[in-house]
Amino acid sequence: MKTPASQNHHRILVVDDNPAIHNDFRKVLNRCIEEVDEFEVSAFGKAEVQSEPNHFDLEFASQGQQAWEMVRQAIAEKHPYAMAFMDVRMPPGWDGVETTIRIWEVDPDIQIVICTAYSDYSWDDMIDRLGRSDCLVILKKPFDSVEVLQLANALTEKWRLLQRTRLMVTDLERTVQERTVELQESHAEVEILLASITAAIIGVDVEQKVTRWNRAAEILFAIPSLQALGQPIEALDWRLDWKPVGQALMDCRSRRLPVELPDVPYRRADGKDSFINLTLTPNQAGDNQRLDVILLGTDTSQHHLLESQLQQARKLEAIGQLAAGIAHEINTPTQYVGDNTRFLQDSFGSIANVLQAYQGLLAAARNNTVTPALITQVEATLAASDLDYLFEQIPTAIQETLEGVGRVSKIVRAMKEFSHPGGKDKAASDLNKAIETTVTVARNEWKYVADLELDLDPQLPLVPCFIGDLNQCILNLVVNAAHAIEDVVKTTPGSKGRIIVQTRRDDSHVEIRVTDTGTGIPEAVRPRIFDPFFTTKGVGKGTGQGLYLTYQTVVEKHQGTVTFQTESGKGTTFIIRLPVSPSQPSSAPRIPVGFDPTPSGQTPDSGVSSNVNTGLPAKFPGG
């Protein structure tokens, strides 16, 4: 016979004042399956024997008080009874009903079968005393072994499942409690995190009511969270134009995609005008029906200030890098202005001597005292002064001096215009003039390696832009072109390359093209040329910021495009397209960074000159 599994061991208490009944229960419940009595065989036939039958540990009590003490002791030892067979009549002590009441006070889970052959209690009487309980079964005497076995198996299994369920519920409650604590801690951490974020976080439900309003939102909009929560979002005093924000909310929900609103004007709590960046993100609720929106807002005033300062610093840095060349450009005309001035100074002395001699001769003539010696003296002074030479050279010296002063004035004016920080808003600007200014400032960078030609459209309209930023972009492209040409001409001393800067109108846009006859851009690096800090130049010659900042300025700040055409060994053309209208985005497709649209075999400037108005060409030869 196999030893029953531990989970099939159950303690059963038999409470009866008759020892013979104890023996009967022992025979029925402790009998092995192989020893089934004839009654069971006749009733059930040769049933299959269980591989692991229930095993019952029987214990007996003759009185109710004894049974109660045994149940209490079992509970104390944490080895409780699964069920009890309870006789009703057990004189002289407690009867079965009273014992059941007392036992359930100690162990409410124990399953009890009340065994009775008498009608001492009706069912209603028992219910009145015991209450309705699923732990109670009444077994009428006389009963057979099958009934006892069925009840024992069923009620002990029920008790086992009850204990198992209670254990699982206890474990579940503990798990839920642990998870609840974890969630509370996580929630507290999230709330602390949200409170520490400097960006305003605002939650909006499908009814357009505010569900979240963090500390940063309170500071940014000067609206307490208690005043904002639960209110319609459009009813709050945002101190900004609500129309684009409301439209963005609708777009965010309808498209189920994030929406960005950069640089929305608003008035800060201190009364100063500023800008705020708003990002609206859809937040799908758990029922998949509600679509809330999270607004993230950051004040960009400090960012704009730092950006402006950085831009100005870049300009000053560029001027600093060009300082030696600019000094040379100023020094050359200054030298011949000085030389011509000294020549005029010397010439003035000679002319003054002649004038003084003539004045003496005139005075003598008035007094009729002219002598041959005086005439000889005047003639000698005139000959020494060489007036014919002076009359020929002085106009040229004056003209050259004026040209030199004009050249210096132009350079200084160009430096002033180039370094001007510009306004905080776009302003209608003359791109042709900006280009002339920039190539003047950068002249020393290109004049030794290239001739620069300006091919500017005289009908080009004023373009709304940040002119200071575009000056920097053009400077970057011209200097890059000069460096690319330098790599070519250094192998053939005395030769020069060519740089062409062109402008033209193209429907609702203007184009700026900077073409060089340099080395071209190697195919391997074309996808990376607009990446920050990427450069193919030698140490000390490039920082990798020029093209990156050009791309950022044109695309991000002006909603334009910057592309390039290139052919290795022949040169490169960079093309900047800017919208003429301030609200008109570039209609040209955004060409991926590094894309090379030049057809195979086409030179960088092929097809360019014929498409540009060449009415006002202006050549700037180097040297």
C-alpha cells in the first residue's frame, strides 16, 4: 500500500459518548481501499482503486468539553482538524449543538457533521442556534459506510481547498499590499520628479478640462494649481494667443501624433514679453476611448538670449579669425594714402616757393622796380619746383588718395554691417548688399587663391530674414570655397580658381548660390557634411561648425532649404533657398543631408549662369 501524499492527510475528530461508535468510524475511515467491504462492492462494483487515496488521522472525544479542548489545542499547535463527526446527545455535558457553537468560536473553518437518530432539534431550531453555515451537514442515524466515506472525502477536500484559497488570498493580499506600497512610492517619486521639472506639464482630458498642473506651470503662467485643475483650459488666463494652441489640441487628437508649437509669444508673470515652446502629446487612456493630451511648455527667453549672444560671439570670432586679413586690406590703401599725402606735402612746399617768387615779382612790377636779377631768381625758383611734373602727378595722387580712403571706409562699413547683431525679429533685408558686405570682409581669405565674381539679380526683392545670421552663412560658404580652391591651386603655383556668388528670384523664393572650382566633396563624406563638428580640414583650419550652423540657420530659423551639387575634382555649388513671404515655407522638398543631385558628368556651375540675371556682374579679382 502506497503512503498517501502529505496533502491528503487530514485530521478528523469523532465526538460521541459511545465507544462502539468510535470503533465503527475507525473501521470505515481507516480501512484501506484494498479492504473494501462487501457492501461497497455490491453497491459500486469493482471500482478502480485510487492511486493516492485520502488518508485520515482519526482522534476521538467522548464529551463536548473534551472535544472543544482538543480543537483549541490543535489550533494552538497550528495543526487543526479538517472536520468533526458530532453526536447530538452526549450526557451529562454539552450536547452536539452546544459543542458545535463552542468549537466554531475557536475554529470557524472546521467542517462538522452532526449525527443524530432523534428529533431533539428540528432543522429550524438548529439554524436558529447555529446560524446558516456551509460548514454544517446533518447525517441521520443509522448511516452506512459509503455516506461516511463520501462526507469525509468531500468535507476534508472542501476544508483543504478553503485553506489553500485562504493562503492564496493571503498571499494575494500581501502581494497587492506590497505592490500598492511600491506604486505609492513610485507615484510619490513621479510627483517629486514632476515637481522638480522646470518645464510646465499640463494634462487636458477629452472635455478640455485641466487634469494636471505642475509647479512649473504655476510659475510660468502665474496660475495656482487649485485654480487651474478641473477648469476648461481655454478659460484660463494664459496671457497668450489661445487660437493656435486650441488648433494644435484639435490636431493632436485627430492625428494622434505629437504637435509642436515653437516660439509662441506670451507675457510672463513679471510683465515682460517672451516666447514659449509648446509640445502637445496624445495620451491614450486605459479604455482606449479617451484621448487625453499632455502639454509640455518651456520658456525660451533665456535660450533666445543665449542664442543671440552666441551668434554675436560667432560673428566676433569670425572677425577675429579674419582680423589679420582685414588689417592687411586696410593697411594697403592706408600706405598709399600716406605716401600720396607726403607727396602732396612736398609738392605744396614747391608750389608755395613759386607763388612767393611770383608775389615778389608782382610787387616789383607795380613799383616799376623789376630788375633782370629778380627775373632770373623767379625763373630759377620755377625751374626748381618742376611745376609741369606736379601738375601732372597731383591730380593722380589726389584721386588715389580718395580711392584709398573710400576703400578703407568700405572695409570699415562692411565690418560694422557684418558684426551688427540685428533685431530679435525678421526684417526685410537686401541680400545683395549683405553679400557684397560679406565678400568684402572676407577678401583676404580668397584673393590669393581665387577671383570672385558677383552675379547678383538687381530685381531681387527684399527678403524677411535675420540678416546677421545669413551674413555668417555666406561667410562660411565663401571661406569654405576658398579653402577648397586652395587645395587645388597649391599644386600649381601662380594659378587661381574661381568663386561665383549668385542671387536670383524663383517664384515665391530667392536663391543664393555659391560655386567654387575646388576639389569637390568626396562621396564618402557627403552624408555627414552638415553634422556638427564634422570637418575634413586640417587641425586649426576648421571646427566643423560652419555648415552645421548654416543648415540650422536656413532650415530651422528661416524655413528654407540648403542643398549642394558637387563633383569630385571639379567643384561644388551650395544652394540656399529662402521664402520671400515670412509665413511661406520653402516649397522645395527637404533634400536629405548629403544628397548629391548633380547629374553625372555635370560641372558644378553648369546651367547656373544661364539661369541668373547677369545684368550687373561685379568682378573682384584677387591680389
